[in-house]
Amino acid sequence: MTRIKFGEHTFETEDNETVLKTLLRNNMQAPYGCKAGVCQCCLMRSLDNAPPEKSQVGLKDTQQKQNYFLACLCQPENDMTVALPNTKSAWLEAEVIEKTDLSTNIIFLKLKSKEPLAFFAGQFVNLRRDDGVIRSYSIANSHNAEHALEFHIRILPNGQFSRWVADELTIGRTLSLSHAQGDCHYVEGKTEQSLLLIGTGTGLAPLYGIIRDALSTHNHQGEIHLFHGSHDVTGLYLEEKLTVLTQKYPNFHYTPCLSGKVNDEKYTQGRANDIALQKFPKLNGWRVYLCGQPEMVNNAKKMAYLQGASLSSIYADAFIY
Amino acid sequence: MTETTTNATLFEQLGGEAAVDAAVDIFYRKVLADYRINRFFNGVDMDTQAAKQKAFLTMAFGGPANYSGKDMRDAHARFVKMGLDDSHFDAVMENLVATLAELNVPQNLIDQVDAIAQTTRADVLGK
């Protein structure tokens, strides 16, 4: 017998009972469909103990790492605190500790959470200012002891939030931070696997985080190919840092792509996704990360799949501005 | 009877859930790359669609079915309006059989999967 904590309630499971059955027996509202581990409607997450492996069959490895499980398959072995996947949890307080320009319209913002915060580079958090305006931003750095998070914030001409970040947010000010979400991040193991990362604009932020996580935290041995696309050179805002990274790690390759005019041979002319997917026509066994404009992300996702990448190895994050 | 009888269900003989996962990846790629039918998949969300393909294959593999004939009929009604007919259904079946062959599934099991999948024809085509 184990205990299942769900929101304010705690229930005891009966013999061989699944989490779903326990919740339904106690008249809890829990979504479900096939009750056979197929439809994934009953996806839940354990907030403490890892769920049994059997209950994670068919989930993405990023979801498995974050202790997601299918309630209909989960016969708990330990007590668990469970939650529905989209349950909004409490906000954390964070302080601005660094703010600099990455280019004419992109700001580097570094926040320090006042409480410990678990996250993977490439996931996103919601940032909320005092009047309640909320925006989602991807995390560009790896988990660290000081609970600092880095963001690349593109200033939009009429951006209510981004203009405020640019004009008013100063070092020392605080804002609210959600827990990290999303499954676009590096996963341990398979260090020999080839990685293809394609990003446009500030879609580079999560990719930069994933790359550094792969190289310095996990010592990834496989080839890592990054294609960053922009209309013009001002958008290639990490060119210098990425070039330094290619010198330090021989298995890391960076291709800056310009969809506009190209006056320098170090840039490739064309759309980042077209160039990348032409260069690597066979993606069987690769892991693919796609971040940026929704149209690019959706097209590239389909192409990468048709070129052999398995759906569970494609991680995509479409940025909506 | 020359065939040995076994108590394992078709779903178990095929390899269950893991076999479905392996098949979905190959099957959906074939479908999307098939010029005869891929126009029906333009603009759909790939993850949602892959989940549906998985539910379909699970059913065809003799596993748990989580939808009814009416669901199948309703879901395909707009494609019937776009011209979905037997030739398209046959093309999908061809891709399904080719997928199983690629996974080295024995012919007698392929025939059984084929027979189950064929039972959806009338609902899919709104007949």
C-alpha cells in the first residue's frame, strides 16, 4: 500500500491499483482515455519520488527525466506526490543580476531565483511583472548552484514586456518566475549521438543552453551541428562566442546563415533550416532540436522526420512573438 | 492443422506497445511521403497525428481500441468531402503492409493485421 498525494488530498492505494484508479475511486477529476497506456490523456507528473519505469512507456525521454508518467499504467512502488501536467504552481521571486546588450535589439538578462529551482537549459519559464503581464522565455544556461537563469530577450517595437525590460528593468529589481517547463532540453546518455540544432532569431537562446550543457556538463562526444539563421548580421548575436566554442570543442560546428544579402564568405546564404536539412539528408539516429519562428519549426520538423529522424528524437519549440 | 496453436494474442505476438512504437515511426513517414495521400495531412499537427496513427495501429495489431466506428466516421468526414475514396484507403493499407514487412513481421501475422485494419474501411470512407 502506498500513499498518493494529489493537491490537498492524500489517498491510499488498494492492492495493485493504478494511480488513475485511486484518483477516480476517490471522485477526483483526472483526465483519461484508453486506460491502456496508449492515448496519453492521463499524463501526470510526480513531484517527488520517481514513478515506476513501466508507467513511463512511450513518453519522451525528457518527460521521463522529469518524472512524468501515465496514471493508468502506474502501480506506485513508493509514496508519490502527483500533479496534472499543466497545474500552475506558485511563483518564485527572482532578482535581476545582469543586463547587457547582445545586439541592437536583443538583451541579455540574468536573473537569480531566491529559492532553489530545478531546470534544464532549453526549457522555458514564464516571467511576470508586478502588474500581471506575463511572457515566456527560454533558458540559455545550465543548472547552477546560484540558481541563476540567463535569457536572450528580443525587443519588439511595440512589445509591452520586452520594451519594459529594455527601458525600465534595472539591476536589483525583482520579478516573478514560474517553474521551468517544456521538453526541449539535453538528455543524458547516448553521448555518441549526432545532434542537429536549427534556430532562428532568439531561438538561439535555448539551443545555446543545450549546446553548452551537452559539451561542458555532459561531455557529449558525438558531432553537434548548429545552424543559426537571421535576416542580417546584426541578428547573429552570438557569433563571437560560438566561434570560440568551435575552437575549444572540435565536435561542435557552427553555421551562421543569412536569408538576406551576404557580403562575407563566412556566412552561408539561405534559410537555416533549408541549408541544414540539405547538408544532412539522412537523419536516422540523430537528435534534432528546432527553435524559433513557428513556420520554420513546423516545416523543419516534418522534413527532419521524413529524412529519417524518429518523432521521439525531434524536440521543437515554436516562438510566438 | 499444420499451424501450432498458441495462447498469445496477436498483440502479444507482434511485440505489444514497443512494436507499435517502432511501426508508427516507419508507417507515418511512409504515409507523409506518399504523393497519393499526403495532401490529406497538410497542415496537421504532427504529434497529434502521430498519436492518432498510434491508436490506429494499436487497434490493427489487436490491442486495446479506444475509439468507435462512429469516431472513425466523424474524423474522416471532411476528407471524404475532399475526395477520399477506396484508392486512398488501399494506399494506406499498402504502406501498413510495407511497414510490417520492413519490420520482418511474419506473413501470417501481417495478414491478420491487414484483416483487422480492413474492417475500418466503411467507416473511414463514410459508406
